[in-house]
Amino acid sequence: MTLMTEAELQLETASLAPEITTDRSQDSYGRFIIEPLTQGFGVTLGNAIRRVLLNSLPGVAITAVRIEGAQHEYSTLPHVREDMVDFLLNVKDIRIQSITGRPGTMRLDVSGKEGEITAGDIQRHGDYTIVNPNLVLLNADSKDAQLSVEFTVEQGTGFRAAETSVEDPIGILPVDAIFTPIRRANFEVEATRVGQVTDFDRLVLEVWTDGTITPEDAVRKGTQIIIDQLQPFASLGEPAALPGGQQSGLSIPPSLSAITIEDLHLSTRTQNSLRRGNLATVGHVLEKSAAELLELRNFGEQSLNELVQRLREMGVAIPEDDEDRAWRRVPLATLVPSAEGTVGAGAEQGADGDADESNGRSVFSMGPDEDVSEVDLTHYSRRSFAPDDEDEE
């Protein structure tokens, strides 16, 4: 018997990828085995998949019923054994498969029939398919029974309790909607081994559905939801992608990014609006679009024009013609010139804006027309809010 070294064991286990085996598969039941998993990940993945299956998968259900001749849930139906409450409880169990996912209505019209009235008696609809047509809704004890019912069908997730609204017409009876197509989900974690390593997990996942979706599709959609929710965390700290493939953090030179809002010498109202939005530097402002800035409190067109004028003086190529407002929908960083020799690149020296990297400091001055001396950006403190001017309309 040849023993593997620790390095060989680590190399072997690192190259292992979990395999999913369908142990049992039916129309409404599936049993899946996932192995090998790193120790501890059996519970982590099993619990996450189970919770998503039970709460987040979309489905279709009846949310309201309108019965001709019945104005509330305590009404009685002539020549029918069940009362209104029993009928609404049976309606909750109707399972519907949607082709388009759009809301709509279905109708049930019964006349001259004695005996069981099932979900299969509901008129066929091009967008919906009833997967349990044998479900008994009512029992008619006479051929004189006449029933005309309209069902409201909607798509949603999870469970939604019946809610009565004052805007609903008289005769609309809300129904508890069970949207989730999953009836039950369970998982177990067992120990398994790979070669000489015995501390791996085996995840056994069992899924019961209502027949509107297969267990394989349910697990696939559930895991895709988890991936979509975790995707932002995978790109945490990376610059956000912008139109044209640019990155928000690449076109902002340090000479602009480090300038504080106070150093722009804006009006008190504009300055306070930016600070309330956690925009403390020019770099923070350039990461926003004009449309996003206008959503800040007390930040209107006048404040935007004031800020835009300052940014133009610093070299940001904001269009002068206000008729073309396409630039308002993209971050202002896309308008910063990237070529060398521009102010945005920190290389131009002139009256409109000076940048100096000497002595390890970033220094900026607004120009001779402003009564402002050079500001050392490495020595500034957070300043408190000044009283607001009169709010803009």
C-alpha cells in the first residue's frame, strides 16, 4: 500500500469538483445526491437551496373569485352541498401552469349537471393549463344547479394572504394565493470519502413539487437565483462598468479625485446637498450622473448648473448645448478627458486650474479671478454643515 504525501493529498482534493446525481426522478418528486463537498459546505448549500426553493420560485395561483349571485363569502349557492368557505378552500388547491406568465382570467360555467364539479370543468385557456383537473370543487345535488364563476389568475412568489380592498367591486372574493410550486424540500448531509480523505460531505436533496414544474427545473432555477444574488459580491470593490466598456474609476485622475467639495466654493445649499449625499470629493461627484445628482435633496437645476460650471473650469468636457441631454444619463467621469496634457489628466498648468505634484503634494488653485490661494489637499478636515439657503422649487 502506497501512502500519499500531504502535498499530493491537497492537490488531489483541490482538483475535485462536486458531481450531481439524480437518484430518483418523477413528475413531482426528485432525489439528488451532490458529492464530494468540502466539509461544512453540505449544510451551507443545502440550507440555501432549500430556503430559495420554498420562498423564491415563481408560480401561478388564483387570487380572487367572482361568483354570479354571491356578494360575500357567507353567501349560499343553491343546489350545491358545499358552502362558500369550502368552495374557496378547494379553489386554493387548483394548480395552474402558465405559458406566458401574464395575469388573466378563467371561467367556470356549469348548468344542468348533477354530481361532482371538478377543476377540469373550467373552460380551457390558451395561456393556462390546469395540472390537477380531477380536483373536486363542488358537488351539485340537482340538475337545476347553475354556476358561473370567474377566476383571477396572477403570477407571484411564495404565499400571499387574501386581502380585501375598498376599491374592489362588490362580489370579488379574495383567495389566499399559494404561488410557490414547491410542496416540500428537505436535505441531509452525510459523511463521504475520496481516496484516503474521509472528511468530505455528501448532500442529499429531496424536492416535492405540485406538478407545475419538474424537480430538476426547480433545483436549476433555485440555484440560478442564488448565483444572481451573489454576483454583486463577486465583483465587490471593482469599478462599475459603464456604456462603451469604460470603467468609472479609470478616467478620474488623482488631481481631480482628491479635491474636496469645499474647495469648489459652491453655494451653501449646493455644498450641503452634496455632503448629505455622501459626496465629499470631486471624485465622488464624477461617479454620479446628472440625473442621479438631481435626485439629491435641495439639489435642483440651479445647483446642477453651478456645479457643471465649476467642473468645466477644471477641464471636464460637459457639452455646452443643453438641448442634447444624453450626457445626463451617464456618469460624469466619462466626460473627463483621458488624453495627456489636459486638466483632467493633471498635466495642464493655466489660469483655469493648476495641478502640481511637486514635493509629494496635490495642490489645486481656482485661478486669478478667484480670491483663493493654493490649498494643500493633504491637510484638510471634515467641515460641518452651514445653514441652508432657501430651498429650490
